Amino acid sequence: MKKTFYLLLLLGGLSACKGYTKIVNKDSSINLSAETNDSITIHYIGCSGFFIKKGNDAVLIDPYFSNKKTLSFFGGGLTTKSNISDDVKGTINSVFKHVMGDTADRQGLIKALLITHGHIDHYGDVPYLVESRRLNLDTLKIIGSSTTHCYLRGDSIPEKNIIKEIEASSSFEGIEGKWINVSKKIRVMPIISEHAPHLKILGIHINFAFQKHEHESKRYNRWRKYNSGQTLAYLIDFLNIDGSVNFRTYVNSSAEGYPYGFPAAPVLKQHRVDAALFCVASFNNVKNYPEDIIRYLKPRHIIACHWEDFLNHSLPSLKKKPKTVPLTNVKKFFKRLDQVLFDLNLGINYTCPNVNTTLKFLYFNKELPNYRKPKPRKQ
Ligand SMILES: [Zn+2]
């Protein structure tokens, strides 16, 4: 039963993806246990973009829909109402409708927007989503680094919606960190992480964008000028009524090496990670990634992300014909993933969703009110 979720589309004839990995192109269900009484949905947008939704509560991570072509990606700037194309608008409409039931979050379902770092494929569509009122500022809290805060201020996003000084409360080696209580049902733990080099030639690390931190309000006309700032990974807990953890997600948007991206051990003891969303791009530029973080987290399920060629293909074209990200040997990533999961022998499965694909996780929640613990058997 456990593997029934693999309603796989083996994309025959696609040279970039042939033979080594099973891309899930259709909305699918994943059973985390044999008996199930609860569920949550994780929708992969593309890059590190995700909606995580449970009932009337959702978290949005690094939303990037516009998949600019190489020239406008490097030479252009943010997406705004004045420069967005009708095609991208249509894509956003269809994704929002698919996940939220509406082309904008009029009901205020999205309680938190998490931004992992300041690069355009993680931040670049946020100004448009806010100014076009697709995000609901009555309910939304935005969580990102102090550099992200400078960009949000530069884009006139209200201070009341921004959670500040995230770095000070983040989890890192030996520092437990503080949970950010987003709502009664959601809490978020930022984790200090690091941005992988885009290239490594003869041991020299090359980054196409800067890693610096911003200290003042900024809006640039050129993507090149956007700095990553402090890169963050996150733990996202959906909570039961009694405050216990219902479902825990881990997300990183960049390959990372210990201690970066590793939450402090006591946090992990509270609840095992149910779903870990791991970045594929540039994995080969970081030693022992993804092996170390997988061995540390031992998540129940892994979702591979940031694996597709977001630079040269729109989301609809990737949906039809997936292509892998340049400068990364994606085939090798999955070989190494297979190997580490085989070695761990914990029954951990993974999914590589195509862009704009919903995964519904089914699991057992013993905190549900209708659950009765089985009576101990008489001896
Ligand atoms: Zn980046």
C-alpha cells in the first residue's frame, strides 16, 4: 500500500529526464502509515516554491511563478503589476485556484509567507503578489532575513506584516532557537543556513549573485544586485488543538553542509520531520549533501525540489515537458539519494514532483478527538 502513491508518469522520450527518476506529474496521495485518519497537502510550485495547506490554514514558501528567461532573469528586476505578462498572470491564477479555490487569497488562508533568501527565484514575485492583492495582508505574516526585510520595505510592504530580526531567534548548532507562533495552528522555526556556490571549478567557488547583507530599504532594477543575505532553512509545524505537533515539514532552498541548515537536536526530539523538502540545484558543490542532512533529520518522506530548468522554461512548458536545471547533474543526485536511503534502511521514500503538482499526505494522528488508545490486553 505504501507505494500506491507512485502514480508515476515515466516521461518517455524526454532526454533530460530519461530513466533515472520517476517524476510525479499528476496530483498524488502519499501514505505515511498503514492506518490513516488525517491529511495535509503540499503543492510544489517550482524552484523552492510550495504551498502547504491544511483545512483553512496555509503556508506559502518562496513563491516563484514567472520563470524569467535567462536574459531578463539576469538583466531584469522584480515582477510587478506593470511588467507581468498575461501568461504569468494566467499561471498564477490557475495555481492559486487549484490550491486555494480562488485566484487570490480573499479568505485569508495563507497565514505565513516564508522567504529563504533574497535571490529573484525566491523573492522576485513577492512584490507582484502583494500589490495585486493575491496575498491577504489581513492575515499574512512574512518571515525572512533582515536582508529580505530591507527588500520588503523597499517594495512598500507594510511593517505590520513583517516579522523582524529573524536571525536572532533562529536555530543553529547548539542554539535551540525560538518558535515563531504564526497562528494557533502554525509555528515556524528559522534555521541558519548557507547558500551553495552556483559553480565550483578547480576547487574555486563561484556565485552568480552576491551573498552580502542589506541594511537599508532597497529595490533594484537588476536581478544581479539582489543579495541572498542570510540564507534560512525552516521547520514548519502544523499543530493540534492541544498544541502538540500534528505535521512537521523541513525546507531548505539551497544545498547546505553541516552545521548550516541543521536544526538544534532538542528541537528534533520534539517530533520527527514528516516531510523534508530538499533542494537539488548545485548539490554537487557542497560536500556530503544531501547525505549528512538526511542522516541527521531522518525524515519520514523526502520531496526533491529546485531540480527543474526554471531559467528557460515557463511552468506550463515544464509541466508538459520537464527539463532539469543546468550545471547540476540531477541524475547523480538521485543516485546518491537512493544510496543513502538504502544504507539508512529506515523505509524512507522520496518523491520528485513536477512543477504545479499537489501531493496529499495521509497519516495517523493520535491526538484527534475521536482517537481512543487501545486497551491493554489482559495477561
Ligand atoms: Zn539563490
